[in-house]
Amino acid sequence: LITLSIFQILQAIAAIARDEVFVSGVSYTYAIDLATWGWIHLALGVLALCIGLGLLADMTWARVAGIAMAVLVALANFAWLPYYPLWSVLVIGFSVLVIWSLTTQLKTA
């Protein structure tokens, strides 16, 4: 989850800085300004980082919150597909891995 949050924060910095990496494609129904998307990704990244640190501390609330955050990150990146498709697919894949690992993790005593 911490790696996923770092991806989100880097994506946010690039969008807020209005880097020339992103292209404006076809208008979609959920079209939002690039800087707004950057702030959304930054908020998700910071929250995911805090939850990831909770997972490292073996907090019980962090597992459920981590699954919810990974779902939110995947949904945000699905909406981000028109701007940078390859990166979005990569982050969605990492989100699926985070969800899988948090739901199948075994507790060893």
C-alpha cells in the first residue's frame, strides 16, 4: 500500500505541476480539470500512506481501510485513463494486488 501511495503522490505532483506528459484526449462525462485530478490523487496518496504505515504497525483497522483505499485508488485511476492510460493500468494492477494481499494475508501467532 505504501508503494501504491507513492505512485499516487508522484502522479499528483505531475498533474498539479501541469507537466507536458499528459495529453487532452476525447471529452468524457467525468472530465475534471487536470489540477483538480492532481489534488484528488494527492489526497488519496497521503491517506494511503497513513494507512500503509498503520499496516506496518499491525493495526487491525488498517486492513479494512487498506482494502477500501485500494478500491478508491483503482476507481480514481479508472477515471484517470484518458489522461495517461499506461500509468493508470499499472496503478490499477497494483491496487488489485494490494486488495488480494490484504484479503488473503494469514495471521501467524
